[in-house]
Amino acid sequence: MRAPLGHFDSARPAPECLDTLVPPVAEAVRRWTGAVPADQLVYVDTEPEWADTATFVEHYGRELLERSANCVVVAGRRGGETTLAACVVLSTTRVDVNGVVRRQLGVRKASFAPMDTATGETGMEYGGITPVGLPGDWPLLVDAAVVDLPYVLVGSGRRRGKLLVPGKAFGELPNAVVLEGLGVAAG
């Protein structure tokens, strides 16, 4: 199968790659529901040492820069309580943690979650966290620009491999809230 974007040696529908995916991602693909069929999620095999965006686009296609998204875990605090959430923004932007995220979560302070927390709570590898298969009670904040793209490249739960997901599918993930301005110009 040919990937819907990029230049990859291997691309297969994600339901055919369940043994390659980390358990929470495999389970989410297995139980997939929504308007976008699960077989439209495409797994592409990639080199783990090329997982970071800048290196990745050099090897797999510069056009991927505008069609890639990052999924980051944030921790919001209010009154001694901590809320973990995930945010998905285009890789050319950064998450507005102190504005949009803080207001959406209704917290006094928000910051990026420590790496050990992000990986421990998701069951995914650092540098490969994906919105597919997150803990079921987490809010998932998605920038509207991500949903507008035909296909978006995101992590697969591991540093090796990526998922190509139709943009509209992000808005259908559990607890997803699509927000304008979640991703702001990196600078």
C-alpha cells in the first residue's frame, strides 16, 4: 500500500499492525468507532533515531512538516488537584499552555508533564506519544488546524513508526475538544 503522504518504504492499515503497536494504541485501534473507518489509519515503519520532526522530514519528505502534529501531555493544577490532558497541535506550532490550555482545563497553573509521568501514564514512549489510545478519562485538546487536514502524521506510541490519520478523526477521539488557537506560532 502507498502512504497517503510522505515517502515511506512500508505502509499498512493500522488494524493489520496491532502486534507492532504498544498495547494502549493497539487496543484503541481494535475498538475503533466513528465516521472514519479504522483501516484509514495507516501505520508507517520508520527509523527511531529519525523520530524528531526536523530529522524526520529530512528523510521522509519536507512536505510532512506542514502535515505533522505533535501530541504533548500537560499537567494542570488547581487546589492541590492535578489534571493530566493531551494536546495535539501542528508541528510548526507550539501549545498555548498558559492561555488556551489553562482556561479549557479550568486550572490555575498548567505546564508540560514530566517525561516519566507522560510515559508512565500513557504506556507510550517519549517522542512517540499519540492521541490514539490515551487514558480514557483524559481531556484531549485538538487544534482546529489539525482537524482540517486530509491526513496528519502523528506518533504511533513508539519512537519507531508513525500513524497517518485523517484529520477529522482527531475530533472523534474520546474526550476530544477541538479548539481554535490551541497551537500558536513557534517563536
